[in-house]
Amino acid sequence: MKSLSLKCGVAALALMVAGAAHAGKSDDTLNVAFTKELENVDSYFNSSREGVVMQRAVWDGLVYRDPVTNEYKGNLATSWEWIDDLTLEFKLREGVKFHNGEEFDADDVVYTVNYVADEKNGAKTQRNVNWMKSAEKVDKYTVRISLKKPFPAAIEFLSGPVSMYPNEYYAEAGPTGMGLKPVGTGPYKVTEVEPGKHFVLEKYEGYHDSPKGQPEIGKIDIRTIPDVNTQMAELFSGSLDLIWQVPADQAGKLATMDQFTVANESTMRIGYLTLDAAGRTGEKNPFTDVRVRRAVAHAVNREALVAALLKGKSKVISTACFPSQFGCFQDVASYDYDPEKAKALLAEAGYPDGFETDFYAYRDREYAEAISSFLNAVGIKTNFHMLQYSALRELRMKGGTPVSFQTWGSYSINDASAITSQFFKFGSLDDSRDEEVRDWLDVADSATDPEKRKEYYAKALTKIADQAYWVPMFSYNTNYVFTNEVSYTPTPDEVLRFVDMSWN
């Protein structure tokens, strides 16, 4: 009956959008839906997964990491070398032009690095850029990047979130102008922006000989459609060709239909609860007590969440990082589902009858509500708040939240510094403010000896787990659904790569 109801509901929605223009191969336009509103197309001023997708399509970095082999290849740079522990020198690719015709050279690298590395310019995710001190031009096609201190993950970051911008255009346009009229060197150029709602990309005919490969599909039309049922209806009606981040139940139904391909792939994203151990939200906050935090950890049946809701390639995790990331130590305290132990810990902490707290989330309402129900069952009565991502992020940055369900995809950077150090080094999203953890992470982030890095990440991750500063939940998987006209093989880093798509 549930299956019939879902199909009827989708059919009804399909009729509602039947008048929409048909998508697909006939006009060389791939129509795609984003679920979440993109704050700003400027890749340095958003931190959403949708922003990462746009960044990889519109801009390039100096280096490219092959998502299958993990091999580093030259992109806007043809080669690089460490001059010393604090200096990287790059030879730049000649003959590259930005979408607006501006020539790419050392001036662009120098301007981009010096702008985003300056904290006062407000790049959204400081961890991605604040390891760089400055850049200087050696000659037109040679540049040196200076680091504040040794940072062995530099090439990994330069292959991911550090995009190169046109110096002349960006000096005038700034983040606002770049957000409205983006200009990069990437395989697709942006031809239309309706902020937060609609984006049109077109194949860049002048794209250089990049390891990303050459784009095949002529136009990508992206609309923000928050409701997955509406997305599915438009997929049925022919006005969408591809949707992603589809919940497991809906994806399973679509997989039985011959006209669609459903691909499930793991991601580097993890879900977790962050608890206000530092007391940012007030003196009477129960989460400053480690017994309360451990009670939360024992209260949630993570195995049941994965089995019933996430399915696919998701797994329960216990560390404040993704297992494949360098330094992500796994032998840490893990908390089995034990509601009676959770109640005993609450009583020991002075809450025999539990307590009431605000509980926040920004995505995956079904997951968040299930977690909330587990907390309610042991006496932690939650006032549930579902906010937009940007609103919850700002709330957490300004004053924290008692407990919130969060996710982080590490910008697909395969190094623990992209997640553990992002949230446990006294930044605006650090809810523990543990000086010992911070100091260990400082060593791990800057040590040039890989074994020393592993040792100090292990120290930090062990204490984070023991103190239950976070309650890691699970790794994510992503369901991609597309029509049989589309050829695409997703990669396990949760980057939707338009350049890898073609028509069958």
C-alpha cells in the first residue's frame, strides 16, 4: 500500500508540472535539481556541498587529485616543488584564459592567495585558506606560496577548495560580483544566476588541456527544488534529467522503474551531534557535564538509523573524522546503544527526570527527528528546530547551540585536518574549546613526519571520543537518479562532476 501511495503521489505531482519544458538530450541541456539553497556562488563564500559542486565545474586549482586513483596531477600548474618546509614553487600552465578572456598567469595566483589568506576578507571556511601566509610572483609563469608554518596537507588543499580567480576582475567585482557573475577557468562557464534559485552553466569551448577532461554536455540548467517529491515528479514529467541526495526509500522505488538509473555511492560526509561542552549557550547548560554527553551517546541507536534510513554504503562511525582520511585514528571509545545506561548517567549527573533542551538541524529532517526521538526516550526532552543551513551556521558561530545534528563533507579533502582541525581548534564552530586537543592538533597539522602526525591526531581523536565532545553517527551515501539518456559514474567523494557526464 505504501508503494502504491507513493506512486500515486508522484503521478499527481507529475501532472502538476506536465506543462514544464522537457529536458534532455534533444536540446543538449542537462536539467538538475539542488535541494539546498546555495548561499553564494563565489566558492570562498559558501561552505555547502552545492557550492563544492559549482566550484569544481566553474573554477580550477593549481593541482588536481584524481578521484579514482588519488594521484595528484598538474592543472593550472604544470609542476611544483617544495623549496623548503614553508615554501612551495609552482610552474604555471601557459595559454589558459578565464571565461571573460583575461589571461591566467602568476598575477592571478598572487592576488587570489593574498586575498583569501587575509582573514579580514572573510573567506567562509578559514581552515581551507588560513594555512597560507602569502604568494609572490617569480616571473609571469612562476609563483611561490609561503606557508605560516609547515603544513603537509598543502597539496591536498590546493587540489580541492583553493580555486584561482582572475585578479583584474575580482579586484573590481569582489565576492558580491563574483557571486552574481562568476568567472573562472573551469570546464563550464556561468551564463545565468538567480541567487539561491537558478543557475545556468554552458560548456567552455576554450577549456585548456586539463586532467578534469573536456566537457561533453553543452548546457547545465540547475534549479533549487527543496522538496524531493517535487523533484521526483519533475523527473517523471521530463523536466529534470538528474537528481541526487535522494532518500533511500524513494531511490529504491525509482530503481524498479526501467526509465531511470539509480546509482548509490559512499561519500566522505559524516553526520554527528555537536554538544555544547564549553558552555557557550549559558551556565546552566547540562552538556558541560561529560556524563550527560556520554548519556547522549548511549541514547541513540546508530545501527538502527543506518539500517532503516540511510541504507546503501553508509556505516556507523565513532571518530570525529572520516575513516579514509589521513590521521583518522579508529581505536577510540565507542558508545553502544544502551538507553538504561544513558538514564543512569543522567541521574548520576543530577538529572534523574531528564531535562529539556533545544535541538537543531538543517537537513535530513527524518534522520534528525529519529535522533530526537531517541533522546526523548531517555528523558532528554527536545524542542526541535529545523533551520536553513546558513541560519543555523550563523547561530552556531555567534553563540553556539546546546545540541545540533550536523554533517560535514570535508570539501572532499582526504586528510583529518579538513574536519577534526576545522572544529576543534577554537574556531567559531568549536563547541568544546579544549586547549589540550587544540595543541595536539597544532602538532599534527604541522609535523612533517607522517608518523608524528598520526600520533598526535590519535591523541586528539582519543580525547574527543572519551569526552564525547561530538557524538559521531554515521557516514553518508548518496543516491543519484538520472534518466537513461544520461551516462554518469559517481565518485565516492560526493562531488557531482558535470564534466564527467555525457549523453547515451
